[in-house]
Amino acid sequence: MSAQYQVNGAVAVITLANPPVNGLGLATRTAAVAGIRQALADEAVKAIVITGAGKAFSGGADIKEFNSPKALTEPTLHTLINVVESASKPVVAAIHSVCMGGGLELALGCNYRVAAPGAQMALPEVKLGILPGAGGTQRLPRVLGMEMALNMIVSGTPVASEKLAGTALFDEVTAPGADLLQAAVAFATKVADVRPLPTVRERKVDYPNHAAFLQFSRNTVKAMSGPFPAPLKCVDAVAAAVTMTFDEGLQYERELFMQLVQSPVSKALRHAFFAERLASKVPDVPSDTPVRAIASAAIVGAGTMGAGIAMNFANAGIAVTLLETRQEALDKGLATIRKNYENTVKKGKLTQEKAEQRIALVSGTLAYADIAQADIVIEAVFEELAVKEAVFKQLDAVMKPGAILASNTSTLDLDKIAAFTQRPQDVIGTHFFSPANVMKLLEIVRGAQTGKDVLATALALSKKLKKTGVVSGVCDGFIGNRMIEQYSRQAGFLLEEGCLPEQVDKAVEKFGFAMGPFRMGDLAGNDIGWAIRKRRAVEKPAVTYSKTADLLCELGRYGQKTGAGWYDYKAGDRKAYPSEQVNAMIVQHCADIGVARRKVSDQEIVERLVYALVNEGARILEEGIAQRASDIDMVYLTGYGFPLFRGGPMFYADTLGLPNVLDTIAAYAKGRHGDAWTPAPLLLKLAGEGKGFNS
């Protein structure tokens, strides 16, 4: 059963029991309706209490049922709420811990609500590209007032129950530590004979000059919502609470919900929601795999990346030691950390007290012996195998048994790095993304001999550091950088065929990327790609690249750090200004290699960049480097600025239809550098079967 029934005196208690958050799936709805009907049929029962088992009242509808027959199978959530609202005996919601989405809508359908302090109240549907579809937009304004309700619905942000005490949402908020169920049963007993039964639907929304407020809200939301349609639809639905009858408003809300739930944006957001949760699951690593305790950490290298990684640990309350070879470099790294925290305080995002607490967790040393007792050490030195070898041999010699030895390498062979030690089972890749204290992605690279407990520990650590951990196998560049290399190759070829950096960047930014390839190169440092291409020239001489990026680096234009890259930069200004020198260099290079420049459409730019990601992603999937297509999508959504509303490169390809993607790739294969467009075998196979990557 996913709802339990028991009688306490003259009160029937129905407990939603569908772990982990008592989602209102079909089985739970069916059991809850049966419980209410049983209570109504029992003459000895005078009132009903609905509560939730475990750590939630209810987290809301089961999202997996959206766009499936189960969502419309009776009893639907609407039916459950109608059964509650039309009951002939008072129904009391006993709310604790989590009361969100359909869970809050169910509570609003009850006659009374008793809440424990600290319960998180929210209608977060907007974050999934939809709006509350079971009366939330009509009932919440009737208990909180239009302004407060609108803010909650448009933002989806949880509000603690005690902050809503005194509103008509709650009839009682219990004292801290009080027994909620006991209080709810006592309240139900007290109101058992009160008639008529109060319902939220009968309340009126009173907001003077609501038309002006709603127009202001629409203007504000429209300016902030960009390509996401749900926030503006939320305003429209809330407006119905004051401009229509309750039943008309309910019908209008349902129409808007059905429009949104079928939209590509909502499907993309729901895909990302599930993808993030799936990423932490590794088929051969059971959920009960023991993890190693991480109470202290060390970082080798106090540069930009090392300092950023150290901040992640300090933010999580874990003591961390930075190791450097020179005092000057160490002092610079520690100063960078302090400056970053001071800037956060200035922006009002952190108190001075908390900043000082975090700074105090970071120490520095020049001696390997001083980090020997750390539970995890992360190497963040220059991306060169010989440099990594020297570091890992030292770590192998000094680190305590059971310490995790991690590398922040972004491209190098982790198995070779592990072989520099006598404990390859303790070696793992933890590839942070720059700026490491901001970017959400943590690519966790599993070596051939990485222990399952080490992998489980890294995944648990990623959550503690508030990162999205995605597991990758070992290959050159892992998931993200292996794919971005093909994306960058196409960007370079586009320069040789008629584009300038600004056109390429603007086209993909209009598509939704946070940043185009050339602005991204300037931010990361163009010298990094240069080093990789030099390595490729030795290892894979048959792979071709545009020479424009090498010519740029030969001019010393490494990006923002040198004040000049693909773009010009001004002191203290991160804005990218088109460079006449670079544009002239590109045009001259085309003349030198005898390529006539042509007009390139924005559509071609987007297709070539995005499909290059998709094609390489298909190879990565087929080789088992990524566990699933959604993991690739998570890498690109959280680490590379791929537009969230498109769901990631593999999901986006699915929405277009893989046969269509394959046809376009075949057309580009006939053009210049057509060898870069050999279709991945998995793409050919799935397109032929009419399937998608995420099928």
C-alpha cells in the first residue's frame, strides 16, 4: 500500500507512504481515495487527518507519469482533491518537512491545515516548465493574497511554514518539537462538529487595482523569463483567480497546464531533472557501497584552478591545505581565495563572519609531509604527463593508507597517472570546471582499477560540494573536452570559410549557449588548446585543424589573461570587443591557403557546432565512456553552457529526429573537411531503427 489507514479515537488518519517524498502517483492516489471513502462510510469516524510518512508530507505529483496514461487514469490528482474537498466530514492536512507541488495543492483542498515549523512550502512546477495544474494557482492566492502567492508560483522558491503563520494557509502552526500528528488529531477532534465545512474555493481574492499590479507583473516576468514560457503563463493563471469564478479559473489553469506540459521546453527541463538524479547512479556500484570519510583535503597547485577547488571544500566546511613549490605562488593562491570571498561579501551573498570561517579552513604549505594525513588530495598542476608523474610519485610516497589520490586532469590518461603509484585502486579523476568555485559540473573519471568505494565516495563528495557529479570512463578529453574539441574544430573551419569570431559567437548565443566558442576560448585561455593541438600533431597527425588558432597564439593573444585573444579587452573590462587585427589575420590566412570566403548562414553555424557535439557524443556513448545519453546532456548543461531549455545536445538531437540530424551530417560530409563528418555507428544504427539516444 502507498497510503496507510488507521483510526485514532474518532479521527481517521491517512498516511501517504510512497518514499522518498510520498509522490502522488496513481497507486498513492488510489489508496488515499479509498482511505477517505472508508472514513466517510464509518459512522464512528467524525474527522479525517491526512499526513505523510517519513521525511515529507508530499513532494507532489509523480513527474514520471507526465505525458503518460497514468497521469489521466482515475483517480487523477484532481479527483483526489475533489474527493477531499467535497467530503462530508472535516479533513485536516498535517503538514511537515516537505509540502510541494501537488502535495500543497492537496493540502489546499483540505478544510483545515496544521503545520510543523520548518516545513518547506512551494509550488515549484515552473522549474519544470509547467505551472501548478491541480488548483494551486487558484487556491493559493485565496489564502496568501495575490502578491505573495504570485511570487511563490512564479519563482517556485520554497518558503518555511513559520514564515506563513498568521496567513489563511494555516489554521495552526505547532510549537517546535511538538508532536504534529497528535496536534492534528486534537485539532480535528475540536472541529469535528463545526458546520458548514470551510473550503478554500469559497474564499475571495481581494486585491485593489489588480489590473495594474498584474500588468506590472507581466512586464517584469517577461523581461526575466527569456525563452521559458511558464513564468508568464503562471501570471495569467493567477490573474484568473481574481478575474474569473473559481471553476472558470480552474478550467483555465488546466488549459494552460496542458499547453505547457506538451511544450519542448518543459520536456527538456523534465529531462534535465531526471538526468541529474540518474547521473549519480552507477550500475555496478550499489547504493549501499561503503564510502570513505572525507574530513580533510589537500590540493597540489595553488593556481586559479587549485584555489577555486580549495574554496569548494571550505564552502562545505572541510579543512583544506594548498601545497605549492614556491612561497610566492602559495601566497598568491591564498590571496586569490581571500579576495574571492571578500568580493562575495561585497555583493551581499555572504556575511563577513561566514567568509572568515571559510578562509580559516584554508591553509598553505610547501612540504608534502604536511598533507600526508589528508583524506583526499587533488592534483591541480600543469596539464603535462611528466609533471603529473612527479606529483603522483610524491603523493604515493607520503599519503596515508586509504587516502584518495585524485587528478584534476582535463584530457590526460588517468590509467597512466594511476600507474605512477602503488595504489591505483585509490586513484580517480575529479575534473572541476573553471571557475571551479562557481561551475556546477564535476566530471568524475573512473580508471580501470579505481575502487568502487572510491567512486562512491567521489559521487557522495560531489553532492557535499554542491556539484553535479557525472562519471566518465578514460579517454582523451573524457566526455566534455573530447566533444568540445570537435565543436572547436568546426568553429575554426567556419573562420576559414567566411565567418569572423563575432558572427559564430552571436549565432550560437542566439541559439541559447551562454557563450560562443571564441569568447569561451578567451575566457579559458587559448594557449590550453594550443598545447593540446601540439600534442595531437604528434599523436594523431591525420586529424586536421584550422591554423587560425595557432596564428592567434603566435601573436601572444591567449585571451582575457593577456588582454587580447580572439577579441580585444580593456583593463578592468571583461567585455569582448571585435579585433581588427584578428579579423584581418583570418581574412589573410584564407587568401594564403587559397580558400574563397563565402557567406555562411547562422543556421549552418549552429548545425555544424551542435551536430559535431552530437556525433562525437554518439561515439562516446557507444564506447561506454558515458553510461547514458542523459549523462552527456548533464555534462553540457552544467559545464559548457548548453541551453537548458533545449535539454542538452543528445536530447536536442532526439527532439529533431536522428534521421534528420544524420541527413544534415551527410550533407556537410560532402563539403570542405568532410572527413570530420563521418557518422558515428550508433547514430546510424539508432536513426535506422527510428529510435533516439534517450529512448
